[in-house]
Amino acid sequence: MLVTDGRVGPAFDSRVKTMLGIREIKNADEWLNAIRGALQDIAAFQTRNGTTLQLASGLQGPHAGRIYDMALGPG
């Protein structure tokens, strides 16, 4: 998330991992699978609600990955 300015996905802190049912990420394949899961969840939200995560949040600046992280994380 830090490298991509929130464009890719959440930071996967312990709270986010718990909310997503992800255990400790041990390698690149597990990280990519976690990112894919988050992106699929974001896409499903957007399809289901007919809006983007950014518009639904009312936030102007953050990308979807950062909004997702804020929603699941400690705030």
C-alpha cells in the first residue's frame, strides 16, 4: 500500500488480516493472493452498489486500497 499510494490494496496490519481471515503472510505468493482477494472484494462492492469505493466513502484523495484499509483497520 505504501509503495503504490494505496492504489493496490490494504496494508494488511493484524486487524485487517483478521477481518479478511488471512493468517501471517509468509511469501510473495501469499501476499499476491491476499491482494487479489482484497481487489475482488472491492470490485464486488462496486458492482453490487453501482458506485466506486471513493464515491461511496465521500473521500476525495485516497485510492480504493487506502479506503479499504481504513474501513477494516483501526481507523
